[in-house]
Amino acid sequence: MSDILVVGSLNADLVVRAPRFPQPGETISGEDLQVIPGGKGANQAVAAARLGASVSMLGRVGKDNFGDFLLNNLKSNNVDTTLIQRDEASTGTAIIVVDSNGQNSIVLSAGANGKVSTADVERASFLHHKLLLLQLEIPTLTVLRAAQLAKDNGVIVILNPAPAKELPDELIALADFIIPNETELSLLTGMDMNDITSTEKAARVLLQRGAKHVIVTLGSKGALIIDTDTITHVDTFKVNVVDTTAAGDAFIGGFATKLLESALDSASLLASVRFGCACGALAATKFGAQPSLPTKEDVETLLT
């Protein structure tokens, strides 16, 4: 069995580069359409697998060409697909516009991702996994059930609350690590983020709701590690940004992979976040979601 189990989404990303985002009612010209494998769950699975982790993915795709495309891509990246089911619903898709600064705007169509059920995760064995990665592009009840089963079996739970939505305290308390970006943290807590102090204050709301550690990704400003007693700012790496679509997923895949190699103390946590920052930075230098995800060799080169 694999060390990392990812329970989450698989999407076909329909991506167009444009000079800027269109205004409401406006039509602008973009470059040729590209179809790229994506979905936050699948992105994080591939990110970890490319870094050398053994990874299994649980989710659903449609019985369509996009489903075939996504399954074949996971297999080619050494992700085990045994727990992925084919559904009568269409495969999930994401419509993505990337502007000239590498920033993205995304509209999701859940499709089969919306059918991933509590029964799906109850049929899976959590006994032989060490770490569970969760996001919010599948139903919240399914995410909660996966987290419960993981904790019952002594599995580390990492929750990436994206896209952000209201969450039950029970789910937040089951997370050993909750990893939002600034926008997601703001939506989760109803608080504005404008500096490190306000970000720390919002993160501590999640700690009060039961989270063990909160790691806030800050894009080009790195990341914050916040626990009950301390706050640590980890700088990222300066790179030429091309497309930020999967940078957050690269961070999480990198963080999870490095965490499994460590003793889970403060020094190894810091090293894991720094490794994740390197992964996110490298992902931002290439176009597309999964095509941008770095290998272990890429990251080690940046870190040396």
C-alpha cells in the first residue's frame, strides 16, 4: 500500500492564456486552448509522486474521454488508481484563464467529483497509509468521513481548505495540518488579511477551533507556520512567474512528502515548509497544472 492517500478531485483543465481577464460582457482574444490534467486532488497526488512518494488516489471520473485522459495521466506518473471509480456523470472540468502576469481565474464544473461519497471512503482501507491529503472539491461530508477514518487508524491528516467554504469544527479539529492561502483563510474566518499580524490573528481562530497547526501560504512572500505558541515566517524563492495554477498544490505535495521523511519536530516542520516553498516556486515557472509540477531532482537543485 502507498504512504500517501489522496481523497479528492480529478479535473480536465481547459486553459487559455490571455493578456488580461475580460470584463463582464467583454470578449477578448486568447491563445490556443490547451487541455491539461488537473483537479486539486490529482495535482497533489502527482506532485507527491514526482517527488518520490508512493501515492494512491481515491475519487471519481466520468465514462468519457476526459476520464480516460486523467486516469492514463495518473498511471504515467506512478499514482495508483485502484480506488478511482468511473461514474455516469461527466468528468470534472475547470475553465482557466491565465493572464500576462501568470495569475489565474478559474470556474469549476464538479461533474463526477460531486459524486464522491462517504461509502467510497468507507470501502477503502486506511490501515497501511501514513498520511491523508484532503481538499474541498468533493462533498464536505465525504472529506469529513475520510478524516475520521484516517484519525481512527493513526494516519496524519493534511487539509487544504480549497476552494474555501464554511467547515464544521469537527473537520478542522481532525486536521493535523490545515493549509490555506490568504484568500481561503479570510473566507474561512470572515477576517481581512492585510499584514502578518492580521494573518496570524485569523490563523489562531482556526487553532481555537481545534486545528493542530496552521500553515498559511503567501505566494511570493513564502509561508507562515502558526501553532499555539509560535509563529514562523519561511521565505520562498525568487523565480520568473509564468503560471500560478498549481503552485499551491505543488507546495502541499512537497510539504507532505518531506514531512513523511522527518521526525515531526519543529526543525523538520520548518524544513518541510521550506521544501514545499521550493516546489511551489518551481511550479510557478511553467505553464499548466500537472505539467508544471517539479521532480525531486528539480527541487534539490533549487535548494542547493
